[in-house]
Amino acid sequence: MSDANSQSALYESSLSGLRRISQGKVRDIYEIDKEHLLIVATDRLSAFDVILPDPIPGKGAVLTQLSNFWFNRMGSIVPNHLTSRRPEDVLHDASERMMVAERSVVVRRLKPLPVEAVVRGYLIGSGWKDYQVNGAVCGIPLPAGLELAARLPEPIFTPATKAEIGQHDENISFAAMEKLVGTELAHKVRSLAIEIYARGAEYARGRGIIIADTKFEFGLDQTGKLYLIDEVLTPDSSRFWPATEYRPGISPPSFDKQYVRDYLETLDWNKKAPGPKLPAEVIRRTAEKYRQAHDLLTMEH
């Protein structure tokens, strides 16, 4: 994987031979045929559900390569959306192949479930706020007296509905998820999500990273077979903490975009679009955080 600093940042992709059918906060999705899509992870960064005007160089490549690493490690638990086809097999323009190198994948075209599969292993973020009010997180009661960032007795599954860009995902009860996708599928997703998180968190802990919480996405093929899709255990979909700096009672520093959020909190900004521009130093430090997380998790010891 090439050095992020040597890459020009990609804010938005444009591919001449394929039709772009969707554009998310980070990913541009193109139609290859009825069975396949090309997903390009750009260097866009969103904070407080607003896409910021400045990209983070190399971020999309980090997200793609780290997700591929986890997809491979979790393949024995659940199939995923990756295929054996390569982006260069479907892109005929050399400059376009170079533009999306290391940041794109050809995937199965699946029907995403309408819920985010959120797993929490530590008490932080909206879970901490919830716990302070009623001693529970998303209706799941927890022991009294837990501190900020405390490790939970066991990981908990707290699904959320997917929001449109610019809106916040909304936590829902497991019963509400059962109504959305059916009881059997809801139980299967919950079981898989907790197992993937537990395995990933155990591995990451051995590499010096605590995965405090994460969210997964799943999709179905036409036969109803379940697949893991989108991204897996990345600094965008998870909260990564350095294990050496963790202690309950404080919010630990992060390997993710928390560095950007902290900077934005110092500004007089209403957290609505358009987002403010980022100083060069914040961009550089954020790119370093993403790269460091990737290297710690994937480099051979």
C-alpha cells in the first residue's frame, strides 16, 4: 500500500465507462451489471453528519484495504460481498484505473438490510449519555456505577435505522428491528455482529488497539442468503482507542476522526452544512491517525 502523503486526495470519483448509481458520505457506487457493483472509497470525511470540504489524503485506500483485511479474516464466520473480479478488469481507461487503485472493489449486488448492526463493548458516546439518564443503553439494562469508557460485562447489540445524508442514525429497539427484517433474520444478524466484533476486538487488542464500538452492514442476495457488506472494523465505522492510553473515567484519544471532531468543537459552527475548511495540520494529523491504525492492525509482527 502506497504512502498516503504521496497520493493526491480524491474528493469525488468520475468514471467514464460506468454509471454512478449512489453517492454516500465516503463511497461512490457504480453499476457494472445486474450482479455487480464497483465501490470507490473517496477521501471525503464527514463529521457530525456533514461532509467537510477538505478530503483526507489516503483515507479511502486505508478504509478499503483494512476492510478487505477483515473480510478475509471473518470469511469463516459469514460470507461477504467481495468477488474475484478486480477493478482493473472493468475499467478500461488507464488514468481512471490509477485514480481508484487501492481504494475500489468489485462486489456482489445485494439488497442491504435497512438497519445498522451496532455493537458496543465500552460505555461511550450516545451510550454513555443514555446510561446516565436511565442506567441502560438502548433499553438494555447495565450494572449501576459504571464510569465513562468502562468496558461492558459483555458486548451489547444496539441496532439503528439508516439515516439520509445529513441526518443522524436513530437507535431502535431489537423488537423494532424484528418488525423491520423478521425475527429469524434479526437474531442471526445480532449473533453474527457480536461474534465479528468479539473476534475483531480480541485481535486488535493484541495489536495495541481497543475497538470500543462499531457498526456493520448486511445484505441479502435473491435467495435470501446473508452477506457482510460495506466496510468492516475501520476507523470510520468504529471507535479505535490506543490500549496504552486507555483508562475508565476519561474519554481516550482516538485513531479515528475524533481528532477532527475535537478541532471542530473549538469553532463557532452550528454543525450544519456547509462544513468549515480544515487547517493543513489537522488534515495531516488525521491522515496519520488512519494510516497508523491500518499499519498496527495489518502489518506482520
